[in-house]
Amino acid sequence: MTTPETTMQTANAHNGPEPTIRVDNVSKWFGNVVAVNEVSLEIGPGITGLLGPNGAGKTTLLHMMTGLSATSRGTITVLGQPARGDTQLYRQIGVMTEHQAVYDFYTGREFVEFSARMHKLDDIPDAVQKAIESVNMTDAQDRRLSTYSRGMRQRMRLAATLVHDPPVLVLDEPLNGTDPRQRLEFHDLARRLAAEGRTIIVSSHILEEVETLADNIVLMVSGKLAASGDFRSIRELLDDRPYRIRVTSTNQRALAGGLIGNEAVTSVTIEDDGSILLLTHDLPALQIQIATVARDTGAILQTVEPQDESLESVFTYIVER
């Protein structure tokens, strides 16, 4: 049987250039509390989504990747260098933490300029302008941060993270406080940055947004790496769990009766709302059989909806194992 651990090992195979970030058997503990437990993974260019419930160890892992915290055991390298203690490496990483105070007396532009000065950039005005334009905050750049909405603050914080043009971006909950339009703009910006060859890690609790944004996902549960890879490869490897399909038609009982005993169907259940929930290990065959049985029983199909094609279903399954 495939376990989440073997899923991780299989889905995490790296078949491209040298990974940007390499995490090798890393653990982190605080007294008797183990926050991260023997995690190994590789992250390359593109967008990687880091997912997990509160307390899963996501932020602790990000802190170690960016050199903000030392490992208790194991090693992390970024761009081939140890993640902690190298000030030159820090200039190659852009970090946007989940909780970060801003100076309300600064204007947005002054806030980004402060970050540019910290990185000792040569042409600060040009770098600041490009960063602010990239997050579509030009019109509000001269307003004080105290007048910004939370979403506007998030976007200006992102500009400050981008101002030194880093090849590696680590963004912890960057979509907090943003509205739907701003989220779409963030998706577009992240994809443009990834297309330039950058490595971007996005931590988020909004699973469906990471699913549409990220090239790869990393799932953490209780400090351990549960799985990593693209969503579909993880779902395919979880072959001990059948696919779930919800079906509605004009004649539910006749359709359900016709599907019972079908070789493509593992089980048939009529739900409280009248819909039929089917379990199968052979989805292509079932899709054909549903149409055939509907025709034979005189039922007109209304909906045939997979219930497992989301990160939510995979995440819930892994957590419950």
C-alpha cells in the first residue's frame, strides 16, 4: 500500500536542474516540542505552495529556509549555500512574513525605500519605482501607510520584498486581506516572476488558490512532510483510496440499482439530498458505464461531478490517515 511517506519520496523526484533549495533530514525542536521532524525535500524554480493546518510546522520550516532560525538537526542550502549565516545569500532572498508591523508614519514609497536602503541598492529611486509599479500601487505610493487597507498594506509589503530583485521569494500568507481582484493580480505577478526563472514559495491556508497558482505543492502535517509534487501526481499515487463521484439524474433509484454490481463500481450510496455517491478504482471505465446504465434504465443524467479533484480532498485524506 502506498503511504503518504512513500508518496512524498516518489512525487518529490527532481528531474531538472540543481534545486534552488535543498532540505536534508531537517528537524527543529523547542524544548520538548518538535516543530519539524526529519523533513527532506527539494524545491526548484517556479511556484511551490506550502500547505498544512496551524501547527504543522510551515512557518518554522520557512524560517529555517531563509536563515531566520537555525536547524536543530539536518542541513538546508539555498542556491548551493548554507541557509544560515551568509549575509550575501540574504540579498538573494525576498522574505514576506505572515505578521510584520509597518511604520504607519511612512508613506508607501518611503516604506519600500527603507527596504531598498537596507539592501544597499545602487539606484534606489529606479528600484523602488519598478517594485511599486509591479504591485499596481503607483497611485497610492505617496499616502501614509496608516490610511491603507489591509490588502493595500500587503501589496506594498510585497513591493518591499521585491525591491532588490531577488531570485528566491518566500511569501508567508501573502493573500491575507486581499480582495478577489487583488488576488488575481497577485497570481498574474507571481506567474510573471516565475516565468523569469525565480523560485517562489507561497504559504497559504486558501487551498483552492494555491491549487490554481502553484506548479508544485508541499503538504505538512504535525511537523512532517506528508506529500509533495503536483496535485494530480499525488492523487494518482494515493491508489488505495477510491475516487468519489457524485451523480444526479431524473431517476436516481433506477440508476443506482443499475450501477450496483457493476464491475467499475466499488460502492453505491444514495445521500440524504438524493444524489448518488459512487466509489471506484477505475474512473475511466466508470465514466463509460454511467452513460450505459443511464440509457438502459431510462434515467437522464444531470450532473456527474468528481469529488476528489481539489487540494482540500487530498489534504483531508492525508490528515485523517
